[in-house]
Amino acid sequence: MKYDVVVMGSINMDILVFVNDFPNFSENVVAKGMVTQAGGKGANQAVAVAKQGVTHAFLGAIGNDDFGTQMKRILSDKGVDISHLIIKKDVPTGAAVGIVDHTGENTFLGSLAANMAITSVEIKNSFESIEGNIFLLQMETSKESILTALEAAKNKNMYIILDPAPEGCFFEEALGYADLVTPNSHETEKITGIKVESIEDAKKAAKIIADKGVPNVIVKMGSKGSLLFESKKDHYTFVEAKKVKTIDTVGAGDTFAGVLASVLSENPESLHYAMKVATQASALKVSREGGQDAIPTRKELMQFDY
Ligand code: RIB
């Protein structure tokens, strides 16, 4: 089957703790509350894609355990096609512990387990029955799964969107396959050495990434907005983010990626338009508490002018 968007990526059970201020090293802090919710960059992106109503496939791995069973049910309830999920017999489902402070910013510690156990053979097998317009991935799965998938997607002429997150999992070889790369400010600094504090910084960084062989780069600047550099046109476009009260940033980048890929699959000529809708989607996400439940649907996004 040929899908609009194929997503590959991590699946984690997130254990989130809410605090006023981030604890200091070795300090004991009483938290305001705690939730367990479905997460993982890949799963969040797949939910964002499913909520846009485009056809999709999702490649990811869970363990043969309670978290895995719960993740399968939650993803399926949210409309994600789970028919390509890989079930690892001897490795647990990924889990991530996150701390969200009073500003809504988050810090995560991931135990990536099944995500890091995906093999090249499993990805090759999955790609045998998959065709697609856009391939969207991040870097929270094994290096061999990423390289095999990039190779397969390239051979199938898919447009590849690489979200180089989290920065700790980034490796440069992946850039050579991407049609579009979408780093946030941490990832941009990791890739280019430039600390992005202004649009001028983002422009310099985007050009450096493009010079590494990437035709299109979107530097995400959080609450400020995003900068697109289209190297073939030598053209920069800045999209300002709508001002919202930040409640919870968990999954904001994943919302951006999933909506971007979905809208681009329907409007392949306008990366600028897709970026505007994705920027709005991510602003809406951060204004709401919750993970995948807070990712906006297509109907919600179409209430705005672009
Ligand atoms: O991008 C947010 C996600 O990063 C969380 O859901 C967590 O699981 C980590 O993968």
C-alpha cells in the first residue's frame, strides 16, 4: 500500500513529574503531581499524523509486557495504524521519566529498551510491504534501524523528513539522506555549534546544515517561531509562533513534525504553508496539559487563517 506518511520512531511509556522548580543535584523535592501517559517521539508523531486524517503506517517496537500492551491499545484508540509494530520478546518497552517545571519546560531521561533493539532485518522486512510519499523519523531508535530505514526510503523515492531529536542520539551520517531536517535550538547547537538566540543565528545555522547536503532546513526556535531555509532557492522564511501561555511543552516538537509531514503530503509544493500549520499546531499543544491527548486535530487547526 502507498501511504501519505510513514513514521518510524520510539514508543515510550512516559512517567511525568510536575514540580515548581527543577531540583538541584542530590536535592529531595516534593512534586506537585505525577502522571503516566503514552509517549515516545515516534508514537507522538504517529498520533499527530493520525489526527490529521492522512493515510499512514507506523514502524516502532514494544516489548512483550504490560507497557507494550497498553501502548498498543492507546495508539490504536487514537487512530494510529499499529499493524507494522514490532514486538520484542526479551526486551522491555521503552520508558521515559520526565520533569515538567512551572514554565512548562520538560527534561527527560529515557530508558529506550525495545526502541534500541530494532534490527536492520526487521526494518527491511517492514519496508517490503510499505510505499509512501513522505518518510518521517527521529533518532530515538537503534542506529541500524535508522540507517536501514533511510536507505529503504531513499530507494523508494520517498521525501525524507529527519527530526534530529534527541540531540544525544544524533549522528551526522543521517543528514545525507534527508530532504528536510527540523532541529530545535539544542539540536541546532549540537549540529552546528551555534547557539540560536536570534533569527540571524538561525539563518547562519540553517546555512551550515544545508552545506552538509540537506536541501531544506527548518530551525525551530520554540516560542519565537521557526525559520525555513530552502537552499535551491537560497531563500529564508520566518514564521512567528502565536503567543500562548505555556502549560506543557511535552511533545510540542513531535506535534510540529507530524503535522508538518501530513500537511506537506497534501501540499507538496508548499513547505512554507505546511510550516505555518505545524507552528500553529505546536503552539496549541503547549497551551494544553497532556501528551498525545493534547495534540490538535485537523478540524481544530483549520479554524485558523494561514
Ligand atoms: O518528545 C517528547 C518525548 O520524548 C516523550 O514522550 C518521551 O518519551 C521522549 O521520547
